[in-house]
Amino acid sequence: MEVVEEVADGDALLELVEPDNHDFVREIFLNDDSGDEFLGFDEDDLENDEQIAPFEDTWIRGNLDTRALPFDKEKSLNFDVGDNPEMVDFLRLILDDVFFDTLVEETNRYATDFFATPDGQNLKPHSRFKQWEDVNRDDMSRFIGMIIAMGLVQQQDLHDYWSKDELLETPFFRKIMPRNKFLLMLSFLHLNNNHINIPRGQPGHDPIAKIRPVYDHLRSNFQELYYPGENIAIDEGMVAWRGNLSFRVYMPDKPNKFGVKLFMLCDSSNGYCSRLEIYYATDQNPSPKEKIYDLVMRLMQPYLNKGHKLYVDNYYTSPILFHDLRQLGTGACGTLRSNRKGVPDDIKNVKLKKGESVAMTNGILQILKWKDKRDVHKEGLKSKPLRTCPVCNVPTGKRKTAGDGRKVVRSSYECKDCDVGLCVDPCFRLYHTYKDFKTTHRRLTRPQENDSESDSD
């Protein structure tokens, strides 16, 4: 699907959101690779004009002036690691005993199945496999720890980790586990029972059956250990993989060109991934509103009716999705493709000059179109009332006349800390750039200090 409208200027887009949201807007909307995010998707993943029910409401020009949904939760850690915890204590909250017990059980099962086959019963006299002994939780914990350490200390060859050469020696690995035992565990490592795996092409086949128990358990841990804050975001991630896999994605402009795509729901304040889904190109009984709508609703399911604010890019944004989220007590904001179903014709067809904008609302949603080098579309569920800009009187935005006849600028973009409304250009950019945002409060609320600094210069 062609992206009709794109964001052309990063600084310009930042002026459309509150300053405290700049960091995750940069991550979601201003990523240089955003044009390649969706190379792994089929056209069927997008809205289908023939299947989706028409989204018809009365749109009028103007801003949506409504109170934001109250957030009735707070981000919280749902665990206790005691006093003076170490980093490994937090890791063990996710990779817990259930995780290791699953790996132990399935690895031992797979080894037992192998030795029952003709290949396992007709080993060569000096085969390493003859040294196999069932592993336990401690063995598996050491094995996983070594795998993590190998990502930090990289050698040219796997055997070099046990080398005694003075140029290559890394005694840590030799002390933790003998080489042959590590290689045996690597050969038999398994995460699920092969006997219950339904072959591909048959009803009920699970594309991720090989990892299903561990995948489900880790997803549960991610969600249960931490409750995210008010602002959350959905975006994609890539796990490098070059093996044989039916749902492997190729993205030539990514650092990891081959891999498995993940959809992740994260806390915008710290990046913690609370929920995720693997993209494997098939969907079970998609609704008439199509796969992307279903995906967002699945990821958001535990966080609906809590007052969260969801931020997404234009791949996910659609009026029908944002409308339904609002009905489920959830706000949403994101850039918008103008050819989405439900976008009013007045927004699609209006011609703007650079710096001009137009907003339309249907009482629940607001769509803003703003012209920079190209048109920028933004959809959301809330906006702030216009306030007077105390800084400048340039002919920008909506203007009103003060009591002394002086024209002043009105704006809905304000500094949360300073409680000051600023016009979009240039004051918001001048006083709220990413680098000097920490000094904004002083510069706006104590201008006499600025004057004294200028005099001293």
C-alpha cells in the first residue's frame, strides 16, 4: 500500500506534541528506518475497503476540546527482590525456575528420544554422544549464563572459549562447564515436546510450536512483573535469525537483515516491553476490521478501560481503531495515512500552504493536517484549549487582540512544567528544544535572570 502522506520534518512533528512526549515520538515516528518497518507484511494485513464496515460520522472544522481520560492506575513493580539486589536477581525474575525446569525436561526428553532411534543406538566408539547424562536445573542455569556471556566476550570459534592459548584463553568458561558437556547440551537443547507438534499443512499446526511453552511463559512474566505508566506505545522489533524458518522476514535496510519480527507494547517512559507477539504471517480467523486492528486490540487487552494513552505510527492508526479504543476507555495518538477508511474528504482534499493547518473533529476523534514540506496528518483523542503565548507576536496561528490593541498569539501547545502556552513557531521550538528543555522552566518563569545574564555578557 502506498503511503500517501509522510512526515517530512522531524522538528516540525515534535511541535505537534507535548514536550514530555518528545522522546517516544522520536522513537516511533522519526526513526530513519520507518519506511522499511513493514516489508515483512502482506497487503491483507491492512484495512480492506470491501470488508471493513464504513466509519461514518459527522466531521466539523475545529478543535476537540475535551478532558483527557483519567488514568486510574500507576506504573508499579509487582515483585520484591529484597535489600541490595544484584542485576542477576532481576534476570531470575524473568528466567525463573519454571523456565529452567521446562528446558531441562524437554532437553532430557529429546536426548532420550534420540538414543531410542537407530542413529542413537549405532554410535561410533568415540562419539561424544556416549558421554551424555541427563541435566538438571543447575546445569541449565550455567548453560544459559554461558550463552549470555558469549554475547559479551566474542571468540572466532566456539571451541576457542575453552582454549588454553595465552592469546585466546578465557578461563571463566572452562571453570563453569567442560567443553564436551556444553556441546552436548547445545546439541540436545529443546523447548517443547516433538510428539505433540502437528505437522505443517494440517489443521491446528502451530508455526511456533518449537518454542511455544517458553514463549508463553516469558510473555506472562513480562506482563506480570511490571505495570506500565500512562503513556504506552506499540512498535516493531527484529530478532536476528538466518536459519530455515517459514516466517523469517528479510529487511535489507535493517542492521539485522534476516530475522523474526516482533510486535511489542512498551512503556514509553522506560522502554519496558510488557507484551509482545511474534509475526508469523498467518492469523486465526481475523475479524472484518482486519489483522492490524485485531493485533492492537490483543496487545492492549489487559490495559483497556484504565485511561492509558497509546502512541503508534501510521501503520496502525485508523479512525475505526481509535474510535473503538475511546469507547474502551483508552486514548490514542499517531500519524495517519490520509487514505485510511473514515478520514473525512475535507482533510484529504484541502490544499494548504506551508505552515498552515486544519483540524476536524467528530466529537470523539480529532484529525489535524499540517503543511510543512509535505502534508502531515495526525489523529488523536484529546487536545488542549488555546492559550495566550506570552513570548512573541509573530503572525502565526490564531490571533486575538489584547486590551491595548496589541495582537497576541494563541496556542494549544504548552510546557507542562512552566504552565505556559507557546505558539508553534518559533517559540515552542525556541524554548523547548531537546537539548535545552531542562532550562525551560527558568527561562520562561524568571525572565529577569535572563536579562541579568545578558547584561553580564
